[in-house]
Amino acid sequence: MFEKSQKYQEIVKELNLNNVINQNAHFICYNDSMATFGVYDTDESYHEFNIICDDCFFNQMLVDELLHLDRIVFFEYAIYLDSELLGKRTWRNEKTR
């Protein structure tokens, strides 16, 4: 469902514009069934990914791999510059609410 959504298309477009879609995302934490990954890009921007899904996580994963995890029910992508939130896109599977 996530990969067929408009939010997915928006997120992929943003990731491509920022040249981070093929970067390694580093595992940050796992809390309340949500995994958080992060990427620092060359412009000192920080890209954060919060994901709830039914799949395995590894310490490092390509951002593109995060987009294609199995049975994603929540996906949030945020961009920060010097700890200031620049933008956020969130998708959730409304059927799981």
C-alpha cells in the first residue's frame, strides 16, 4: 500500500532531490515498535526515517531499502538543518488504526 501512495511518490522525489536515496541510513533506535534511522548528507542536513513494519532491520540499510520494507504501516521522513525541522512527510495505513 505504501509504495502505491501519493506520499511515497513525494518522499521518493524529495530523496532524489537531496541525493540521499542511495545513501546508507544508520540505525538510531527502536521504541514502541518504531525503528528510527538517520543519514547526514554532504550539506550537513540530517534525514530521519521513522518506520513501523513487519520486517527485519539491520544496523545500516540503504534509504531505498527502507522504502521497500515489507508490510509498512507507518513511514515518516523528516529533514533537519542545524536541529531545525525543514520538512516532514508522513504516511500511515489508515486500515490499521
